[in-house]
Amino acid sequence: MKKYQQTLAIIWLIGSAATATILFFQMQSGHFAGKEKEVWSWFLPNVMPTLLLIIGVLVASAIKPTINPANPDSFLFKVTAGVSVFYLFLVFATVAFQFTGTPALDLMRNANFLLGPMQGLTAATLGVFFAK
């Protein structure tokens, strides 16, 4: 279970960090023209709740290790990893592919129609690996 938790944590940390890095550089280059607060208000709620859950469980597990860890289901892990990668790709793609001519904030707002349900599905599958 610990191995699966660590793998999922790495997926989420890398995916979130890559997107945050692009947003940071876009912000520094003036891409958002004074609307930086709106951009971060879109991005942070899409990744922080899940990251806080993952990190919180990993820290709690490090402080007080489980005596009898659960026997994880490898298929469910693969589904969870796949859903996580897809969700993080959608967040990343929303930020990275802003060459369509649509204003960045409109693109982000429109992406929420898919990101909201996907975040729920992702959280549901991650709950198996991180809920106590």
C-alpha cells in the first residue's frame, strides 16, 4: 500500500508542479495582463485539496506507521493512477495549450465543466489509497 501511495504522490506532485511552473512563467511574461489572481484562483482549487490529502496521509503514516497495512488491489491502483494522470493532463493542457485564440481565463472557466466531474472521480479512486 505504501508503494502505491508514494507512486500516486509522485504523479500528483510532478503533474501539479509542471502546471504551476508554466503558470508562473506565463505570469512573469505578462500573459495574464493583471488577471493573475483569477488564474491562481482557478488552478489552486483544482490541485490543492488532493495534494493536501495525499501529503497529510503520507506525513501521518510516517509519524505513526500502520501495524497491519491493507492488501491493495493492483487493478484499482492502475485505474487510480490512470484517472489521476488524465485529470492532471487536463489541468496541464488547459494551461499549456492556450494558443487557440480563446482568452486564457475563458479557456480555464470552460475547462471546469469537465474538470469538476473528473476531480470527483479522481478523489473517489484516490480515497481507497489515502483514506483511513
